[in-house]
Amino acid sequence: MGMADGFVRRHVAGLAAVLGVASIAVVVAAVRGVIPAGVLPQAPAWFIGAIPPLNAVISAAAIATILAGWRWIRRGDVAKHRAAMATTTLLFVAFLGLYLYRLVVHGTTAFPTTGAVYTFVYLPVLIIHMGLAIACIPLVYYVLLLAGTRPISEIYDSNHARVGRVAASLWLVSFALGIVVYLMLYVLY
């Protein structure tokens, strides 16, 4: 075990918290317009326009990989579980990278109507989606750090499964609500 691995292993919760706060800070900075669009390369308009539907597809794929990961671990297939959850993590990184890029270079997209649908459907769905996405970030870091710093035999004696179930549940609902937000913002209205 190297020095870095030992440090990470001993400080999983603290590192997950620090990484979670840092990640959320980057998202908030992008949402608040703190990151100047000029620091990023400019993509063609067709690419910017393709990001929302692409992210909906990425979200659907992430839902499938989370469900597959659950299925595999319930069957005791750790290797397939690990592959599914690693794929979910990569899909999330791709989603977030594309989302933040579009947000910085294009800005937010306003809901096209006002009234009851906006107030009582769209906003609550959006708020719950964002809240769950934010809440799951440090939990996901925590379970990834636990899994990455312990042999499989030790993971069963850690909080990985308990926290992982919560993180995966939040992730599932957040990804699903993200698809609902996409449909309401770009397809239905």
C-alpha cells in the first residue's frame, strides 16, 4: 500500500466531503455565471443544441447501468457490479461535463410558459432533481473511494453497501427526473 493509497483509505469520509463540496462549487459557479464562456472552446451551434437530447440519452443509459449494477451485486457478481457502477460514473461525468459546458457557453434555458404547469409541476420536479443530484455527489465519492481503497473482502465490512444503496437510489431518481425536465423543457412545451 502506497502513501497516497493509505492516506485516501484512512480519510475516505473527509475526502468525499471535500470532493463533494468542490464539485458542487464548480456547478454553482457555472450556474451563477462565474466561469467566463471565453475560457472554453466554442463549439458549433448544432453541438450546443444536441447536448440536451444527448444528456437525456446519457441519463437513460445511466439508469440502466445503475439497475444492472444492483442486479449483479444481488447475484454476487462483484466484477459485473463494479463494471456497471464504473460505467454509471463515467456516464455521470460525461453528462455533467456536457451540461456545464452548455451552461457556461449558452446559459440556462427558460421554461417556455408560465402558469400552473410551470409553478406546480416543472419547478418542483426541477428542484427535486437538482437537490437529489447535489445530495448524491458526496455519497457517490464516498462509495467509490471505499471501493477503490479496499479489497473486495473488506468492502462487505464497510458502509459501502448501505451508503451505496442510498447513493444509487438518489442517482436513479435524479436521472429519471432529469429526463422529465428535458421532456418538459424541450419536447412537451
